[in-house]
Amino acid sequence: MGKKNKNKYNQNSHLPFRLNIVFFVVFVLFAAIILQLGVVQILNGEEAQDEIDRTENTTTTIPVPRGEMYDRYGRVVVDNKPLYSITYTPSKGVQATDKLELAEKLAAYIDMDHDNLTDRDLKEYFFLLHEEEITERVEDKVDDDMDNGEVYKVQLDSIKDDEISGYDDQTKEVIAIKKELDQAYALAPHVVKNADISEKEYSAVAENLEMLPGINVTADWERDYPYESLFRSYIGGITSSKEGIPKDQMDRLMSLDYSRNDRVGVSGLEQQYEDVLRGTKEKVQYETDSRNNVVNTKVVREGERGKDLVLTIDAELQEQVDKIVQEELAAAIQKAPGQNRHLRSSMAVVSNPKTGEILAISGQQYNRVIEEGSSRFTDVSHQAVYNSYTPGSSVKGATILTGLHEGAIQPGQTFFDKPMYLAGERKASLSQNNGTVSDITALQKSSNVYMFFLARRLGGDYGMDYRIPGLSLKEGTFDKFVYNFNQFGLGVETGIDFPYESVGVKGEITQPGEILDFSIGQFSSYTAMQLNQYVSTIANGGYRIQPHLVKSIHDPSQQEGLGPIYKDYEPKVLNRIDMDPSYIERVQEGFRQVFQTSGGTASSVFSSPAYKKYKMAGKTGTAQAPATVPDGQGGNIYVEELLNKVLVGYAPYDDPEIAFSVVTPHVGEDANSTFNVSNNIGARIGKAYFDLKEERAEKGLTMSGDEEQAQGTEEEQTTEEE
């Protein structure tokens, strides 16, 4: 009994000792914690608090609608059509799995096109679902020298085709949505879908925004063209939000406050006037805490949609010019199908010669074979500034003025027009019965021989012989011609407000006889726009005026119509040709006789009862123009027997209001005398202009369109004052 009690006492005596050890350890741990808290509080307290309170400011921009475009009478030619839009604005730190979960939720409310998904898109989705499995699969193929991108490529390459081939449409919709979500940048709105959104989809998303973090429903826009294809070659185009800014302009545009998915003008006036059409994007500053939560939002800069352009184009006249070119082109082909088997297109430019305003530009291509979904005509209006053609006798006005200015001929000087032979080669006028011609009647009858004598004399050869074994002209003769032609805009940029224009083809003289060809428009080539500037310079008395497509820029209006004028474009004189005004008057008289007198090369059309009252003047041109053309069987063929039929003119000849140039290439030589498509186009354009003028006068309108703009501006200003 005594021994048993003793053991019990010993056990009880060990218990307090063990508890003391436990208490001591706990005390030491608590002391360490208290000590550490003290260190943090005393030594690192401020730093720790700063970390807790740390916030970061991020600025992002929100796009605004582009400016609109109007014709000279205030008719909308480019508008912004409102659209439903679903956007995604990710917060910072969003992971791929978060986006996948969001895509799955969003797919329940919207339909998403998935036809453009690639194998890579499908593999990325598969990887996201099987990341651990794929990582193990390629473990032996990955080494430490690889960067993340290289590792990811190996991982995707390991995914087999049969692993991604069984996705149904619903899954593919999720993948397509996820792909769009991946393109969004932190705190920057990205369009997930803005096309073909039904009211049901829009409402469903709007009602469930709380379940869709970062998703929003808003209004977007797309370009709308009330006149459909009218003037589209010059209006140009913009990228979509999916295309974003062009890669080759990425650095420049990003430095100008663009975002990668911004829509930007890439051609035509959309590109030329991008700076004013783009508007001012709204700038928003987001304040985020250390956990990437947005704690404050502030608008740093209010957004404003782009400024509006008023074009110089008269939409109603443009429609008529397009129709005229189409009808006359079709008639020429149908009346002479064999001779004009290579004829395909015709171009026309109509302007105000006193201001440089372009009233209409048309280029139409006739399609002999109409494929499903296509039409008889294709608009090729861009060819008026892109393509150059030998102009034939239409430039003889510049030749005569060069000769008069340089002293090669004198006013009224005459030569007898008969064939000239250069080294045995016959060079003659188209008409064989011109007789004695002066500078004026040489234009009227389009005498080539007169121009040959002028060119010879310009080069120092004053001989009167018609049989010449060879020419020996002074050095610099060609340069004199080129310099004087340049003054009219022939062979140089016209200065039109468009991203690109051709300056034509100057050509290099390899033998003296080619200078004779140059004098009659059979050597260098020019665009329809250059020819229009040339004839305008003659029409207005010698001022080369810069052609332009935009009449004025307006601030955006708060109501319908145009806002106040931001910038008004006045006529810009590029140069005054350094020629005696009396010389220009002689050429003007020659041009009048071409159209209005019985001996004129275009009098059969322009002095006829249908057109005589419009008092038009100008010059015809026919150039031999061999070319490689479509053979109608999918190939090409080189044809020598082709002509360019060119016409330049203006009206009325005593106080010009319009100038026009018409170029019709690839007319058959054997169709030359039967049908002159360019003459008919020019005559009908003049008639259309003056008929419209008469109709508008009855309504109290002018052809300038200024009164409509002024009225709109006054109404806007009155509203602002009220």
C-alpha cells in the first residue's frame, strides 16, 4: 500500500513541471509575436501602412463617333448609324480562368459568330481546361533556356487534332467570346459584339450585368452611306474595331493617343482628314487599390465627336455625271462592239475653274460578263487621279502658249498644213484639208503640222521644209516644253486634298523627233485631274488653282445639321502662269472655235441645237495608245490599234462656271470616226450642270450651296445665344 501511494505522488509531482514548460514555450512565442509587432509598428509601421493604403492611377480613353460628311448643299453623304454594343472593361489582374468563366456566362445571353476560329484558338481553350495534363505531357521537351513564349508554343503543339475536333457550336461560341475578352486591355473598354445584336440579347445582358463583371451595354456606331456607292472611291474607308489601327502605323498612332482597337481612316478623305474626323476621346482616370479594386473614377477630359466635312461635291450632279458616263460608255460599246471590243472605261472630272472646287468625279468600268451578285458597271473613279494617259491634241493649248511665250511663234503667225516627213516617216494632221492655219485656227482644226513647226522653232530650227532627213535641236528644248507645261499642272502634282495622286509619266527623249510627238500630246501622259487643272487655268485667265474636295470643316452640332464653321477653305492659287494675258485670250478663242464654229473638231456636237446655248469651249484629243488589255478569256493581249479619246472644256466661254475633262482609253482605231464617247460625255455634263442651275434658280438656290450652309450656321448660332 505504501509503495503504491508513493508512485502516485511521483506522477503528480511531474505534472506541474510539464505544464510550466508548456507555459514557458507559449510565453516565449507570444513574446516573439509582440516583439515583432512592435518592430513592425515602430520601425516599419509607416511603410506597412503605405502598402495597405497604396493606390495607383491609370488613365484610359473612350472613343467617340467620327465626324460626318455632307455635300455642298448640306445633304448627308456619310453618316454614323447607331448600334447596340456589348463591351468588356477588365479590371487589373484578371486571370485567364476568370475570363473563361465570364465567357461561359455571357454565352448564355448572346449568339457569337465562330466561323473564323483557328486551330490555335481551339488549342488555347483546351490548354486552359487541361493545363496540368499538358504541362506533364511536355515536361521532357522543356528546358530552362526556353522563355515563356517558347514553352507555351511547345505546350500548344502537343495538343492533337482529335482533342479539339469535337467541340460543338455552343462551346465554340464560348471560345469566340473568350477570344474577344482576351483582346481587352485593363480598364479600357473593348467591343465584344456590336453587329446584329437583337433587342432580346441586349436586354438579357443589361438585366444580368451584376453577374457579368466588366461587361457593359452601350451605344456604338458604324459608317452609313445614304447615297450608297456614290463618290465612295473618294470618301474612302476606315478600319473596324477588330482590325484596329494598321500595324505599319502602330508606333505613330499610339503616340497620338490612339488605342490598338481604334477605328482609323485608311483611304480617301477618311484618311486625308483623319485628324479632324476622329474627334477628341473622353479621358478617364481610374484609381485602384493594392488589390486592383477600382476605388475612384474621374473624367479628366470630356469627349467630343469628330468634326464634320462639307464636301465640294454636288451629290445631285455627281449622280447625273455617273449616269452619263455609264450610258455613253455602254452606247459606244453596243454601237461598235467589234471595233470597241477592248473599250472598258471612261473618266470625267468636273470643277469650278475659279475656285478649284471639284463638283463631280466619275469613273465607270463596263463589265461585259456579269457574274452573280455583280452589276454591269464598276465604279473606278479613283483612276481619275491614279492613272495617266497620253492626252493627244487636248494639250495643244499649252503648246501654243509655250510657243508664244518663248518667242517660237508670233500671234497670228501662219503655216501651211501638209504632211511632213522626218527621216522618211510621215507625220501629218488627222485632217488632210487644213490649208493655211494660224495659232487660233491650228487649235480649231487641230493642226499637228503647226505644232511641229512650233516645236522645231523652239529648238532653233526655223526651216520651212517638209522633208527633213533629221532634226538637230538645241539642248534644253524639251526642258522648255516641260517647264511651261508644268505651269498648267501637267506633269506635276495638282495639290488635291487626297492621300495619293499620280504625276503622270514624263518620258525621256531619246531622239529629237520625239519632241514633235510631245507637242501634240503623243509622248508624256497625264491624269484626268491634271487635265482638268490645265483647262481650268486657261478658262480662268492663267491662274493654276489647287483642286480640293473639302469646302469647309464644321464643329459638331448639338442638333440636326451642321455646326459652326471651324475652317473654311478659300481658293488657293498655286501659281500664275508667266504668259501674256493676250496670249491666253488667243487660246481661249481657239478653244471657242473648236466647239462653236463649223471648222471646229467638236462643233458637230457642241454647236448643235441641243448644246449651243450653253456656250461651251474646249479642245479634243486623240492619242495612239497601244496597251496590254484583257482578252476576254482570263488573259491579256497587247493591242497596237487603240486610241485614247480625250476632251477638255469649260462653260460658258465668256464667264466660265465649270471646267471638265473626259478621258476614254482603249477606243478602237476603226471606231474613231463613228462614235466619240468623250465628246458626248462632255456635252451632256455641261447640259446637266446648267439644267440643274436653272431648276435651282426657280427655287431661289444657287450652284454654290453657300446659302444653305449659311442658313444652317445662323440657326445654330441663334440656338446657342438662346
